[in-house]
Amino acid sequence: MTKQKNYKKTLIACYLGFVTQAISGNFSPLLFLTFKASYGISLEKIALIPFVFYFTQLLVDTAATKYADKIGYRRCVVASQLLSSVGLVLMAILPEVTPNPFTGILIAVVLYAIGSGLIEVLVSPIVEACPFENKAGAMSLLHSFYCWGAVGVILGSTIFFSIFGVENWKILTFIWALVPLYNTFNFITCPIERLVEDGKSMSIRQLLSTPIFLLMIVLMICAGASEATMSQWASAFTESALGVSKTVGDLAGACMFATFMGIARMSYGKMGEGADLTRVMLICGASAAGCYLVASLSPLPVLGLIACALCGLAVGIMWPGTICISSRKCPLGGTAMFAFLALAGDLGATVSPAMVGKVAEMAGGNLKTGLLTATVFPIVLTLGLIYLYKKKSASAEKPN
């Protein structure tokens, strides 16, 4: 008698995979001003941390389009957890042993960014390949664990810093590194299926010659930029631009942003197939643009804080929503499709936060001015969704 496969274990491993990615993406931004004070690193250089993080992920995404299937899902996803753990450990060690502390930080960032990039490419197709009903809901719920991971990292770190002091951040880094180390064993033992049978998936040339997929690439660039910019800069923005304390900046800015993003993804996960995804994303895109404008232009700190938090609600389903639409339009896209979407998202997440830091530095350290320039991404996303929605409506009105 064949033993039934435990796909719940696969799902748990994937959940923790996104928690690991949340640790990699959200812990170091909490230390931006600490790095500046401790090591004398300028804001312009600090902006290179998210740039290097997302650019490394972008390179991993590119490589994954060709090699992930050949190497195998399991080997790649296990490596993702190990690299994430090692990178976090080295972030606490290398700045003290390298001649230039900033170089040590970047080396560690590259390592855990490789792990994060592999997670991003592989976890979604692993879940998509599992025999679950309501794939759109399952995908949105899966991506909500990135948000809850971010909330846990921000909240847990804030509590730790309040009790033990931010000067002990290295100890906390070791603690966070235990999560991917533990999850390594989950991915070693859980069942993992292939998304598309060998020889049946679309080629890279076919994917890139499909107009609707090219639109998805544009939407994903804007989704990645809209999400990562506020995520990376919310803590420093609320602390410096709005004149609040670090604790308030972390909790009211970054933590609330991640909380609302998680709520958005869980809500859509429960609504599932009953909701018009394109219409929901269109409303969210316009709302995100409004939040960016209010946060960067409002003279009242409380309105800026509210806009930062609500932006999480607006951008929440953009990333998983784009993945779901792509899966419906290109069901034979395979691993390459997920890799290209991840690459596009990381491209946006690479360019936008770095752009904000550069503009802020040029404006004399004014993060409000830097954040204002990032408004272009949710605006472009909204325009793309308007086009997609009109095309969908026109197709529905055509007589059979």
C-alpha cells in the first residue's frame, strides 16, 4: 500500500521559507541608522544594502530560469536555507574582522540574498505543484507569511532592542539565523513535486514573445518597487523625516506596514476565486499611489505614519496577484515563468529603494523628497491594470 504524501509538511516548509526571506529582507533595514552611527556609513552608502540585496536576488532569478530545473527543486531550496543562515551569522561577524566594516556587511548581504532569491523563485512553484484546491487563495496565503515574518522580525527586534539595547544587535542576528537552519531539515524531508512535466513547459522564447506575460513583467517591476521601497525605508523614514523615536518608527512604520500587507494577503486568500483579482489590484494600485503621496507631502507626522501603514494594505496582493494572473494566462510557463516574475519584482525592488536613498542624499538627507520619487511605480502599475481590466471587459462583451 502506497503511503500518502504529507503535503501539509511541504506547505509548512514553504511558509517558513517566506519567513526566512522576511528575516533577510527586513532585519538589516532596522539597523540602517545603527550602521550609520556605529561605522560612520553615509545614507547614500546604506542605500546600497537593499540595492545589493535585491540585485543579487535578480542575478539568482536570472540563473534560475535556466538551471533550477536541471539542479532540482530540493537541492536548490535546501541550499537557500543554508545560505540564508550563514549570511545572517556573517553579518554579525564580518564588520568586526574586515578592514572596511561596510564591505563585511555587503558580503553577508550577498550570501543571504542568494538564499532569499532561491526561496523567491522556488517556493511559489513548489506550492503551485501541490494538489491543493483554490490555488489563488493558497498562493496569497503563502505570501502572507512573508508579511507575518516581517511583523515578527520587526516586533521581536524592537522588543529585544528595548530590553537589551540596540548595541547587542549581533546576538539577535544569531537568533534569527536559527530559523532557516531549522527549516533546512523540513525541506530535506517534505514531498516536492514538479510543476510541469519534462518537455511540456513553455520555452523562454515563447514566454518572452507572449504580450500578456510582458505586461505581467511590467506589473511585477512596479509591484516589487512599490512594496520594497516602503518596506526598506519605513523605519528610517518615520524616525528621521517624521521626527519620532526609533521604537515608534519601527512599530508604527515598518511593523504596521507589514501587518496591513499580511492582512491584505490573508483576506484575499479567504476570498479566493470569488473576487475579481484584476479589479482588486487596480483599486490597490491607485491606493498605493495615494499613500506614497500623503507620506511624502503631508506636513503632519501622524498622516505620514498612517499613510506608511496603509500602504501595506494597498501593496499587499500586488506580488502574489501578479503571479496568480500569470499562472492563469500561461499555465505551461513552468519554473522559468516564476523565475522571470521574481526577476522583475527584484528589479523594481533593486532600483526604487536605491533611487530613494540617492535622491534623499541629494536633497540634504530629506527622505520625504526621496520617497516622493517612488510614487511613479504605483502610478505605472495602476495604468497597466487599467489597460488589463479594459481588455478583459472588452473580451467579456464580445458575442460568442
